[in-house]
Amino acid sequence: MDPVIELEIPARAEYVGLARLVVSSLASGRRALPEERIDDLKLAVSEACTNAIEAHHEGDVEERVLVRCAEAEDRLEVSIQDRGKGFDPETLPEHPPVTDPERLNFERGLGIPLIRTLVDEVTFEPSSQGTAVRMVMYCDPALELDVDIDHIDHIDLTGLDEA
Amino acid sequence: MELGLDVEEKNGATVLAVRGEVDVYTAPRLREKLVELVSQGKYKIVVNLEGVDFLDSTGLGVLVGGLKRLRSHDGDLTLVCTQPRILKVFEITGLTKVFAIHDTVDDAVAG
């Protein structure tokens, strides 16, 4: 069975940093995820957790947000589950083009497009029980191989010399 | 989580140096600082992001709001940023076309 790590955070802004830290630390342990991709995942987790916490603002702030990380051989899956009213990203208003002065009237709504760009796969599953955002980052097996070769280079061979 | 906000005047511009992580928790402090500076009549603001370790869309929103506020006073808000991980957030969202982003504070102040 693939390892799964779950973290429950209070639906409050001060805990988003903790969720980022846990997921990025876990991802750092994956040799096949380069640093740039870990930064991407960290940002996507921040966006999803921010949305999850804001989903609770209209309801019970004592509710919790579940951050779940599942490691498989070729991927890291992170899901963020809130207990809000359910949020459908397809209903987001479209921003005017960035060159349009009206663009400055939109301070929000960038989180979902960012998530879509940063991770390899994302699904939004809204329901009356809340919203689950499932994000997948695929690992690069070539990087895993590189690190293994480095490891072999550092094996202590002094015993062989003596023989 | 600490957010450092240091203000200095430089050649007619107000330079706001931001340090730390800008997210949903800390961004309100950045917003308050920008509002405070504008209310003091500081209409040319340079936000130095070189000390920022992390910035998400909440931070972007605050900067967009700051730019809008300054433009309404015929002012401007420009940025200093050379960190690829931070620049990437502006690039993905297309905001590199909204903000003037400089490599150094001196360039931003002169711009």
C-alpha cells in the first residue's frame, strides 16, 4: 500500500503556512521531483488551502481542512478537502485581459488558474459536503536514476583495497 | 509567520521592502501598509520583493489593489524582483504586463 500522510488544520489563515511546509517537506523527500516542481506544488497547495479556508468563512470557522498526501511510485497526489458549501470553479467570472484598465478591479480569482497551471492534473469535486481539490504531480524517473548513480559513487571502497 | 515591512524614501519615491512569506495570513498587513502610505500622500511606491520567500495569489491581489489605488491618484506602484520563483507567479498570471518589474531599487526609483 502506498504511504499516505494526513494533516488536519483549523480553517484559519495562520495554518496555511503549515500545510505548505508539510507538503513541500514531503515532496522534498522525493528525489524525482526537482526543486522547481516542489515550489509549484507548494504554491498550488497554498492556493487550494486558502480557498478551503475561505469556504468556511460563511459557516463554522471551527471546521477543519484535511490535507492528504499519497505517494505512489510515479506520482505525488495531494488533496485538500473542506467542509464548506461546495465551490464550482466553472462559475468563476472571467478576468478582463491584463492590458485592460478594468483588470485592476479584480484582486481575486487568480488561485484556480494558478493551480491549473502549476500541477500536472487537478480535479475539483464540489458537493453539498464541501469541496475536494485533488492535485497530481508526476515524478521524473530519470532524476531518480541520477541520484542513485551519485549514491553508488560514494560507496566506501577501502575494504576492497585491503583485500 | 513574520512579514517584514521596511519603508525608506529614495529620490522622491517611497520604497517598501517586503521580507518573508506573503499569503492569506500575512497579505492583510501588506495591504494595510500600502493603504497607510497612500493616505500619507505617498503616490510613487516601489515594492521591493527581493526579500520575499513565497508569494501567492493573495499577495498578487494586494499588489493589484495597491496599483489601482495609486493610479487613482495619478501615482504608480512598481516592483523590484529578480527571483525566478516569484517572477514565475507574475508570468503565469500575465501580471508582468500590468506591473513594471525592475532588477534593482535604483532602476525602479529612476523609472
